[in-house]
Amino acid sequence: MDRPSENVISYTDFSHDDYWEAINWLKDQGLNVSSSRYAGIMRDIGDFGEGEYPKELIWGLSEVDTLYRVYLGVLKRDLVSKDDLKKLLNGAKFLKDEKIGASDNSRNYIFELQVAGAFVKAGAGVRFDNTKADFKFELQPGITCFAECKRVSSEQKLEANVKEAYKQIQERCSEHDVGVIAVDISRLMWQRMNGNLVCSSFADIKSFLQKISDDITKSIKAKYVYCNTIMVAGFYCVPFVSVETGGLNYFRNMSASIKYCEDHLLIPYSLMFMQRARVALWMKDNLKLSFQV
């Protein structure tokens, strides 16, 4: 059931102090975090505990949660330069006030880091330097994987964003390189739900959100016409309140399409495409496990 606000008894993933740890780490890097949306949301939340919380704050807190996960997966490993760290601090506090298309949109950048963090946890040596891609990593000597991350702002732009990523990967890759496209539809889920909250059981939340995400993505008609792209991965994160416990939780979903590579496991065989298909299968399994952590 969608709700404009909800009485929350507890928070069940990370603690209030965990979130401040990530924010204070940015402060320790010499950045002014006091005016950031993360610090603003945490101040508005106060000492998190049982109480009635408006929908904007709960959705906002989900983004603070993402920051903490990025802090654990990428920032603490010193993979991001100080200049790039500054890009995390821009952007409106709430999704409803976001300026779509703004070049300083930190929500786009933190999605790139979120995906990179999942690959880092899967064992990839992710690098952000010396590439026009959002990031890259070496699969084996002479074979590089380039990643293009698209955080979609409207359903009308979804297919165009995917096609743009295909084109970008093809421009980055040499003959033996491969590419991965990551697409975040969290904002589209928020739009479909009119920014409201969901109160659900753990048993029902997956199927409820799956119906929404399937309806959003059914419009994609782009074909796997570019052979270097071995996987398209879709992501979203939606906050919900458990009817069983009253606790605030986040449903984090990652699904991957590797149909193009699976097709090339069939006759007639191609050694190169079979190798790419095996890489895609490995990547899909490891990425899903990493994203859930």
C-alpha cells in the first residue's frame, strides 16, 4: 500500500552513526559537507527512532544509505580523486526538487560509484582515470571492460539512454574489449509511486515492485546490435516499511540481461563470442551478489 508518511519503529540496515561516518569522512577530506543534501537529511531526521516520518525524508534517507554503501565499497579504498569527490555534494535535497539535466547532478555520479563498488566487491580492479567511460577494469591482459552508467530521469528517455550507452561503449572498445551498461530506474520507480511510501511484508515487496519495474522497462526495444556490449544491468532502490516489524528497509534490485551473449553459445559457434558469453555469465552472478551486500 502506498502512503504519504509512515510510523517507523526502527531502522534495520545500518545505524545513524554509520551514515554520519560517511559524511564525516567527506568532511575529513577537506570538503564542506554542512550544506550537502546528506547532512541536511540527517539533521532533519534527528536521532532516528520510532516516529512519523514524511515520505520525502524517507526517500532522502535511502540516498544517504547509498552514500554509505559507496563509502564502504569505493571511497574508503581511495579510488576517487578529491576533485571528483566534490561532485558528490551537489544536488537538491529532495528528488522532487532535482534539476533534471543539470551538469552538477550528484545523483548521477553516485550511481556510477555505486555500480563501480559492486564490481570492486566482485574482485575487479576498477579505475576511473585515463578513460572516457564512467570507469573501466581489466578482465585479462589485453582485454578491458568499459562501463557506462545511465541514471534515467524519465520513462520517455529510457530507451534513448540505453542506445546512447551502446554507442559510447562501441566507441571506447577495441576489437577484443567488452562493455557493460548499467541503468538506474530508481527515479522512475519513485515517479510511478508518486513519491509515496510502501508498507509491505517481506514476502510481497519483491513481486509488488517487480510489476512496476517490468511495466517501466517493457518500452525498451533497443536490440543488441553492438557486439562489444556483453551485459545490460538494471538497478533500483526503493524504501519500504515492514508490516511485520515496523522497521524501515530498502529493497535493492539488480537484474541483468545477457541475451546477446547467450545467443552466441548456439550454433554456429564463434570462439570470441563464446568467451564473451562466459565472461557475461560470470559477471552477472558476481555482480548480483555484490550489489545485495
